Amino acid sequence: MLNKFIKRRQRKPFKSDGGNDLGFIPPGNRNSSAVSTSNHTSRTTPLSVANYGVPPPSATVETLPMFRDVPASERQTLFLRKVQVSCFQFDMSDALKMMREKEIKRQSLVELVDFVQSGSGKITETNQEGIIKMISINIFRCLAPASHENTGSQNMDLEEEEPYMDLAWPHLQLVYELLLRYVVSSDTDTKVAKRCIDHLFVLQLLDLFDSEDPREREYLKTILHRIYGKFMVHRPCIRKAINNIFYRFIYETERHSGIGELLEILGSIINGFALPMKEEHKLFLVRALIPMHKPKSISLYHQQLSYCTIQFVEKDYKLADTVIRGLLKFWPVTNCQKEVLFLGELEEVLEATQAAEFQRCMVPLFRQIARCLNSSHFQIGALPWGLKYHRCAIGAGLNYISYQGC
């Protein structure tokens, strides 16, 4: 009886339909039931290939020849073997552990990047699927805890924090570079790429923007922007996901490492909006972008946020009243640093504002300017007089407000 039980427990390792033994989950088979939901408290990213790619202790990583050393007819097969070697993950905290295997993986990734970038030939469908699976194994992982989570401090100055540098970056950088080259390559079969880089992949990519490593966020920004430009089917999904990240940031956490990079992407997206502007985009301005002025950490991303709001006004001058009233709604009362930022943004918005829209918001605007002029802070008291838009009108408006006793 015991022998039968042992035999039942000795199952063969899983093999995919494609014949490799790395335990890949094809993109078409990934679904919500197979993927864990994102847990933002523990800063984890959902993993579609969670337990694969880690070599067993006894594994030996094979040294592979370079592409130039094999005939052209064998390069696609060699390509897939290099992809499989690149799936193995190692403990990067110990530089002396498995040095040979780490170097083989690094060299394989370098070769893959060069192969895709050089346009040596169209990559087969199987190899394209293999690339995305390998990339998923490497980048979709648990993110390191934020520094304030380690210390338990909630009042740390985020501008003074030392940037976190991921020890696995020597491999991660090459994986991101491969993904970027794959997306922008003219040899990439768009139909196959669209199937491999699906909605789930894009959502997992967006979750990685919370990485503390600025080098990773920079790559993510470039890659997501390219995906947005190349795959129109993903555009509504990307906008909605960014919208949800902003909501969570504004109303729940006020902590996210990649807000600035996401706003940079949005700046380019807004710049490409067609006119007349869709109602969806106007709602995004009112419900997400303008409330982004509320968090205390606005100084970390204000430049990018200001650019986005001004883009809306330059695209549709009728939105100037909405933006100005939004700024007045979230105007800081006790934070002088934020108030200086608001005054700078207000000046840029006013330069793009036409006379009719200016008249609509003139009275509440002048009331706020009058309060600024009475501020004891030297910058806040002086800045309103430097507003370039309708200086004479502002002076007349202030006199009107004073005369009315408002």
C-alpha cells in the first residue's frame, strides 16, 4: 500500500506543448484564475510564471556557441536555447555564488539583444513567444520593500532618500533592453507580438512602475510609450490602468515611486489627442489629473503634472476655466512650498488662457491672488505681481475686489 502511494507521488515534470521543460504558460492560456491579484501592501507583482526559471541546486547551465559561429540555418534553434538559458534566475546578493552560470546568462542576453537589434532575420513565432515568456520570468517579481516600509517611518523626506539600486540590474537591464528592441524592431511580426504582449502583460508592466530603482522605471517608461504607440488595441487599457494607479495614489496610499514617469508618458499621450476632445479625456483631467495636486509629495512630480494640465488647455482653450478652478480648489493653506509651485503653474496656465475663459474665473482667481499678496512668506507675496497674463487686468481686478470688500 505504501509503495503504491509513493509511486503516485512520483509525477513526471511538467512539459509544455512546445517541447521545452521550463514550465512556460503560453500567453493565450494566462487568465485571471491562474494569476494572483496585485497586493500593493507587500509591493508584489502578479506572476504568470511564478515558480519557473529557478535552477535546482544540481543544475548546470550549458555554455552555448555564439550566433556567428553556427550556420544561418541553425540560428533560430540556437536562439531558443539562449532564451531557455536566460530563464534561469540566480541569487545576485552573493557575487561569488554561481559566477560561471551568471556569466553564461549575461552573455546569452547580450547575444539575444544584438541578434534582435541587428535584424539578422525574422524571428519565428515560437521564438517570439519564448522571448516574452523569458522576459516575464525575469521582470515580473516581488519588488523590494520601500525604504519607509523598512523603517516604519511615515514622515521621511522622499526627496532626500537615497535611490534604491537592484542587485539584479546587470541581468534585468539586458532583459529590458531585449524587450525594447523586440517592440521597436521592424522584423517583429506585429500579429504575433500582439498575442504575446497581451493586456495582462501590459498590466503587469504597469505594476512595475512602483519599483524603487530609477533605472528600471526609465526603461519601463520608454517601453510602455513604445507599446502605446505600436499597439492601438492596448491604448484604452493603458489609460484606464494609469487612471486607477492615480486614484489609489490620491485617495489611499500617497506613495508610489513611478508617478513622475507615468505623467511623462501621459504628457505625450495628451499631446496626441485628436480634436474635438473625447469626454473620456476631459473626465480624466477632472477626476485624476487635477486631484493629483492634493498629495503632500507633489514636489516630486509637479513639473510633469503641470505639463499635462497645460497640454489640456493648449489643446482645448475652453478647459482653462476648469483647470484654474481646480487649482483654486486644491490650493494649499499652510504649505508654502506647494503654494510657490501652484503660483508657477497658474502663470503658465494663464499664458494659454483666452480672454473669455479668463473672465469666467476672474473673481475667485483675484480673491486667491489677494490672499497671496497678504502672505508673510516673501516668495508668495511677490510672485503674483510677476504673473505675465493681463497684469493691468490683475491690478484692476484687485482694486475691484478691494472696492467690493470681498
